[in-house]
Amino acid sequence: RWLDKNEDDGQIVRELVPAGESPLLKRASCLAGHWKCHSHVCVLYINLAPDVSYHISVKTGDIPGASSDSRVFIKLYGEKADSSKEPLLVSDNDLGNYFERGRVDEFTLDMRDIGKINRILIGHDNVGLRSGWFLASVQITVPVQGRQYMFPCNRWLDKDEADGRVEVEVYPSEILPIEKLINYEVSVVTGDVRAAGTNAKVFMQIYGETGKTELIILENRSNNFERGATDIFKREAADVGKIYKIRIGHDGTGIGDGWFLESVTLKRL
């Protein structure tokens, strides 16, 4: 139905309450379950081995010549497994040129659970006009583990500086406890009716037996919520236990902010 100030009842935020529930839908040990929200189907599944999101903040030093044009990579070594060398290509904070003097570039890597991180390998391919790089530090946040890892570096990765190495292994100086979150996957279907799409900022909130999540903003680099389209988002949020409703809506901003929401599918990973 419409989430539009000029259509239907004029509401731009709606609550979807389960109308039925599978007996399998209990806790994370269940294999699968589903629930329906009135005329809008919201199906909840539980998968046992999801990917884990590793949020990586890379700080370039604030000294002359610290910036690099090279391609940077990172490898994580964990208690359960090691990652491959992963290139850091597309940042979350989208600062344009990456690894510039005094800046922090943020990346997210989604991969298998490697357990507690023991150390990292970080470096670059030494290609480009300014290939040398002064790395200040790396911070890795893993919400599903409830941990944040601090890796101080403060050294050159440059064939013409210091020891000439362009990659280095670093061990964590601190492992800090943070709020533990779980993964949700949200699939949103916009209706295939005239003017169904929206340019407004869409958000949702999940309510369960142990509380509610913070507002979850549903956005990425795509042009989301177009007529007839399905948009999929992976988000980390609090574990609210057994889910009994969701709240979804938009902020009413932008040209063409009205939205016809067809359905929402929520997967608890």
C-alpha cells in the first residue's frame, strides 16, 4: 500500500504485525520459519552459517608524502581460518581518492567467520606515481563477535623508505569489547504501479521479545526503491529475540517522495 502524504490514509510510516507463525520459528537453532504481515508478506528465515562483516578503518599518516596511489590489500589471520588477500577497492565513506594524507578510509569485507583475529597483513602493489605509503593504523570492528581490534603501525610501506618493505604483519595492541549484533537481510519490493518509486530516505525498525533495534537506514550505492524493483540490504543490528513486528517508512524528503510498498522479506542470518 501507499506510504504517501497524498495517497491512501496519508501515512508515511507503517507497522507490519505478524498474522501467522510457523511452529519452527523459535530461536536461532531452528532451520527455518516464516510469518505474514496482513496483506504484505514478510518472511523470516534463519540460516546457520552467514558471512561475517568486517568493518575496516585505515588511517594514513599525517606527514609529507604519506599518500599513495597504489592498490592496497589486507589479509586477516584468525583462530578458525585465514582470509585471502582482499583488495580495499570501494570505501564506505566514499572520500574519492583513497589513502590520502591524514585521512581515514572505511571499508567493509563480507566473508566467512575466521574467529578471533590474531594478526593482519597489509600492504600495496607498489604501482602508481606515488606508490609509497605511510600507514598510521588499522582498526577492525566485528559487531557479530562483539569485538574491535586496534592495529597501530606508524611506518612506511615504501621501497625507498625505511626497510623498503611494501607489506607488513601487524598484531593487535588492544581488543575492545563492543555491543554484539547479529545480521539481518532485508528484501524490499516496490509495487509495480504508476509513481510507485521514491527518492526519500527509507528506514525500518525491528521489534522483538527482548526490545527493539535502532533505526536501520536502508540505502546503498544503487538507485533504490524504483517501480517494480526488489532491493536487498544486509544490516547488523541488535538481537531482539523472537520478532513480533517491524516498522518501516521514509522521511518524506526529495522530489517524488511518495512510495508504494509491495512487500518486505526479513531474514535473520
